[in-house]
Amino acid sequence: MGLGSTAKKLQGLSDRAEAMYRQVQELQQRITTLEEEVDDTHETVKRMDHQLTEQRALLLAIADEHGLDGERILAEAAIDDADDLTVDDDADSTDETTAETDSPTEQTAETDSSTQ
């Protein structure tokens, strides 16, 4: 009877080991796929960065042909973008602060303490 119990335990252990091995293989495949996707994304970003650099040079050349200071225009645009981001961040934090002060829990606590 002890031998049969041991055999069952070994079989169960063997089954779990095989299942874990399959899971490890699946994870390895997923990691390989993710690595390939990361490489593809990296190549896409490099290509887009190169295209952006070419477009910037082209725009600066066109601006120069028309007597405009392209670098100054780009600097002003960057400042405007930074200002817009700051305004958006301020609005988001104001919304969060308003939501926190209007929470029902705080209002209930205030009402409870004022009635006592």
C-alpha cells in the first residue's frame, strides 16, 4: 500500500513538473515575441526620428528662403507647447483637489462633528 501511494505522489509530481515546463516554454516564446516587437518598435522610432530631422531641415531652409528666422519660430513654438502643458497640468491638479474636497466621506464627517 505504501508503494502505491508513493507512485501516485511521484506521478502527481511528474505531471506538475511537465505543466511547469510547458509554462516556461510558453513564457520563453512570449519573451522572444516581445523582444522582436521591441526591436521593430525601435527601428520604427529611429526611422521616424530621421524623417523628423529631415523635415525640420527642410522647414528651416524654406523659412530661410522667405527671410524668416526658423530657429526663433521653433523656439517660440516650444515655449508655447511648454506653457500649454503647464496649464493642462495645473487644470488637472485643480480638478483632483476639487474632487478630493467634495468627497462624500469628508462631508459626512463634517456634518457628524458639527451635530455633536
